[in-house]
Amino acid sequence: MAVPEKDQKVVQDKQQVILPSHARDVVLVQLQEKRSRHRRAFRICTTVVLAIFASVFVFTDGLGGLDIVSFEFNEAVCPQADVLTPQVHSELWESFGAMLGTEAFKARAIDWLANAVKIPTEIFDEMPAPPGSDHPAWKPFNAFHEYLLKAYPLIHANVKLTKVNTYGLIYEWAGSDESLKPYLLTAHQDVVPVLPATVDEWEHPPYSGYFDGLKIWGRGSSDDKSGLISIMNTLEVLLEKGFKPTRGIVLAFGFDEESSGTLGAGTLGPVLLEMFGENGLVFIVDEGGGFSETFGAVVATPGIAEKGSMDVKVEVHSPGGHSSVPPSHTTIGILGKLLTEYEANPFKFHLTRNMPLYHAFQCYAQYGAKIPPSLRSLVRRSAYSKAALRTLEKILFEDKKYKSLVTTTAAIDMISGGVKSNALPEEAWAIINHRISLSSSVEDTQAHDIATVKGLAERFNLTFNAFGQEVIGGSGPASGSLGLEVAFGHSLQPAPVTPFGTDAVPYQFLSGTIKGTYNAHRSIEGVDNIIIAPGMPSGNTDTKYYWKLTRHIFRYNHGGPGKSKTASGAHTTNEYLDFDAYLEKMRFFSTLILNADESAVL
């Protein structure tokens, strides 16, 4: 049968097949569908391969160690709470705020703080007598209590006061709803001593409470009588305005925070635990970080953690004798070698993504308009790249302030040895102060100290006992002994970290309260006028004795540089408090108290 000319030829399997015209279209459609399936499969395979290839470089820094993390480039890296101001108590809150601007109240506020500053409640590392004794060192605390009683009559008439160890103060203002957990506001009565030799360096006498129209001067005006007096002022005014809390309010004021707090908060803590039970408080606010402008953004940094601490006494003993026949190394010489070894072998810690400092820089990168673009990019990449994280660490560690927040530090602060120039010293000792990283522990720090000096103990033929254990025994003749022990009888593990994510209700509550206070004090609106980032103080607060009372502990002093724009002189000469910052501090406590009273989520 002849094939029509219009029929076409299709080559398949190397054989020539001649199809009729009516079958040609069917075959062509089938071939096109097959090619389309192949193209789709190719695209899918290519996408998978590229994804796998990218994951190698994204999650492992290009064939490095595995580092898979979850991260999104949006507000989730620094979640912000909404502005929170009282609604049920809005009239009372607005009335309180308006009162802050009146000349009558300003005069009253000046007197409240200035008169408190005039009382020199100095605390020393070793007080000459126990609390409650007739020793003159304690008399200022008696005077301070008398002053509080006189200055705040409504508080003392309506709020239960419990004294602990003579000078510790607990004020309990019961709420009408006992099912609601109360909260704790804390501060300390004591101040750092003023060195007599520095009195002439003060612009105004250190215990004058002088007000120059802009600042209130004197020791304690900033640290921490401003916090204590602001709390008391707020409660006294709320009582005057007829406020009765639904949620209970508790105040705790220690009296030796500047010397470790063992006598004050150390005795208040067990009493509070007995009163309210473990996790019996909804949150605690103590002194701590404030707010400042960083990289073009105003950032508040409530402390959510604290480093641990430990003082270590390094003590060397060796035979004495006349200095005319000295050994190669005296006890002081050996001690010097040991201390040099400590400084030559610092603790090594890395910046990690769960540290407050890291989270703070994520906030700076997200909201800091003036952060260098290269640093912003590096911070963002560090969320998924180990190499970027290590580079960020290197940059931050160039600033000793940032480095000290991450690592365990060792500071040689005290030393003693020898009694006469022609007598070989039989003993010499030094005190090393450690501030222990959140990533470490007291035990790890002790192990590092032992390892650091063990080789020198062997070199100098010393027996070596450390923290209650024998490291190098005395089986043969020894040239002397080396001992390490916890000085002053106490050490402190790093604090538990306060929850601070989007599901951490107290943190979000505090964040919203800070924003509400900041806006109200400046008569502005907006969510991002002030950014809240997790922080951590460089030192320890009285909250170390309150860990069992709640998981939600915040070290936060609401305040910034104020109108003066200069340092406050805390712990040194010319301490002062900017008056406008003082007013804002009272606004903060009123906002906090009224917000907490009506909160349905705490």
C-alpha cells in the first residue's frame, strides 16, 4: 500500500517508522509531555542540590563544624512589647504624672532625698561590731530609720513593717485579692564610705544633699538612696490619693549591699522565703541597669542575670631568717611569680548566642540607626555563622567592658607580706577577686586556679593544698607550702537567667512599663522610642539572696543620663542625681505599681 506524501517520518529506536498523519499528533503530544516531565524533574533536582550546597555553607561556614540554628531577619531577633500604661487606674496615673510637674511637689521631693543623703549610712567590709550594738558605726542607721518614720507617716500607719537583724526592713502592703502573687521592690540603705582625703575634691560636701537647681549632690544620691526614696515617695503619694492595692506590694531594704549583703539581704531572704514561699512572688525589681543612647537608639537594659563571684586567698609559707642570707626566692618572690602566672593565663570563654550581651547586640543591629553597616551585617550573620560569631567576639572583646561580661575575670586586689626589712618573710598572701562567667561555675573556677599554679608549686618544691584537698603532698622535704582557699567564707554561683522571650510575661510586662514611662515623661507616643534589650550588671546585687522567691528577677534602675549628660560619680567623688531623672524614677514606680495592680496576665 502506498504511503501518502503528506505522511511524515518519525525516527524511533534507530528504525524508520512511517506513521499515518492521523497518529502523528498523538505521538508528538506524548513526546512533549515526556520532555516536560524531564524538565520538571531536572529543576527539582537542581533546587535540592543547591539547597544542600547552601546549607553546607550557611550552617557549617563552608564545610566547618555543624552549627544549625533557627533565625529570621526581622523583629524576632529583638522582640518588643507594646507600650503599657494603666487603664483601670488611668485617672490616678495621670494625676500622679501631673503632680510631678508642680513646684510644690518638686520641693517636697528635693527634701525627701536631700535629707536622706545627709545621713551617712556608710558600710565597711568589716564592721567593728554586729548590728544592734551601741558602736558608733551603726548610729547612722538608727538615724535613718527615725527619718523614714517621720518622712512617711502614711506608709508607717498603713503598711506592715518587719525589721530583721535590727536594720533590715520589710514593708508588706497586703492586696485585697490574696490569690494574686505579690511582687518585691528592693533597694539598699547603705552607701560606700567617703575617703576623708577626698572630701576637698567634692564640688559640694558629700553629705550635704545640696540641690543646685539641676542636681542633688551627695553620697548615696545615685547609689542607692535614690531608688529607696523614690519607692517610698511613690507609695506615700499613692496612699495620699486613696489607692488601695489589689495585688500585694512588698519592699525589702538591706543595709550592707556594698559589702556583700550578708547581714542585710542575707538575713532578709530567709524571712521573705518563710513569708511567701518558694516562687511565691511574681517578680522582683532591684537596682541595676538603666537606659542610654547606643548606636543611635535609646536602649533600656534590665539585668536578667548576674555573674558569680569568689575571692581566693593565695598564701605562701616558707622558713624565715635573716635577710643577709636569703634563699633564691622568698615567700614574697614566690607569691609574685604565682600572681604573674595568674595574669599570664586568663580564663578563656567564647561569646555564645544565649548570653545577654549577644542578645543586646542583636537589638542594636535591629534598631540602632547609627551602628556601622559592617557591624550590623556581622551581628546578623553571627546568628547562623560560627565564623561571624567568632569575628564578632573578637571585635567586642577589644572593649574590656564587653569582655568582662562574658569571661571569668581575675583581679589581684589585696596583698600582704613581710614585717621588717631585714627579716625574711615567713608568709605572704594575696586576694584574687573572680567574677564568674554565666558559662562557668565556682567549681570550674577553682579547678582553673589549681591548674594555673600547680606547675610553679612543683618548681618551688612546695606542698600544695587547695580548697580543702591535697594537690601535692609532703612525702619528702619541702621548701614551703602553698594554699588556695575561698576568702571571707563565701562564694557565689552565677545567677539563674530570668526568662526574657516573647512568652516571658513578667519580662514583657516590665518592657511595656518602661516604654510607657519613657513616653509619658516626654509626652510622646510610639512603640520604639525606647528599645528594651536584655542586660547584665557587672557586679552583684542583693537579689543573690532572693533567687528562690521567683524566676523573674530584674536589676533595673529606670533612668538615663538626664539633662546634665555627665557621669553620676557613683562610688567616687562628686556623686549626684539629676533631678529630672529622679522625677522620672518616681513616674516609673507609679506606672509599675498601677500596671501590676490591674494586670490580668501576671
